[in-house]
Amino acid sequence: MKVFFALLFITLTILFGEQNSSKVCEISKKDFDYYSNQKIELIIPSKFSIGKNQIEIKLSKSKFPSGYNVVAFIDIEKFSSKKEPEVENGIPFSSIEFYEKGKYELLLNVNLIYRSSWAGVQVASLARQIIKTTIQ
């Protein structure tokens, strides 16, 4: 009887287990290329100051079909102050709050992410910029 249930379990696992991922995860290269090849305008303050500073990200194609997302994030690469600045990432605005005078190096990334299913993801870098600033 144990052998029967073991064989039944194995058979059902094979029949209803993992689906063919080539049918589940269809990513249209043509559509992805269309949305990933767009003009990005980064509006970065010419001079940063202590307090909250805003960076605006303008996309030439701002409407996306289901499954597409644009994400922006700021990494703090280097800083000479004692307290690390705080970042609020977002689209169309990201902000960074400085608490002290010092030298800072930031990395701003804007990426297009397309997820057609749990199994398939494509990512394209839309913009990447190093920002160096000194706050006095």
C-alpha cells in the first residue's frame, strides 16, 4: 500500500508540477527594446545644501503596459560627514537629506524592469550618473 501511494504521489507531481517556463515567460524583445530606449532627463540641483534636496527624473515614455516598472535609487558611495545622509527613492522625484557639511559622492540609477511572470525578469539601465558635491 505504501508503494502505491508513493507511485501515485510521484505521478501527480510529474503531471501537475512545474509548467513549461517557455510558455509561462514570454518576453517580447521588441516591446522591451521600445520602452528601454527612451530619453531620460535628470534634473539635479546645481548646488546641494543641508536639509532635503530633490532630484527630478523625467521619462520621455511615462505610460507603461502591465508588467513594466521604472525604479530610481540613489546609493551613497562616499561621505566625509559623521552622519550618513538619508535617501528617499522614487519616480518622478527622489530626495536626499544631508545633515552635515562635508564631501559626498552619490550614484543615481534609473532602471526599467519588466516582469512577465514569476519566472521571467528583464532589466535595462535607463540612466546612471555619479554626483559629487561639497556642502559648506
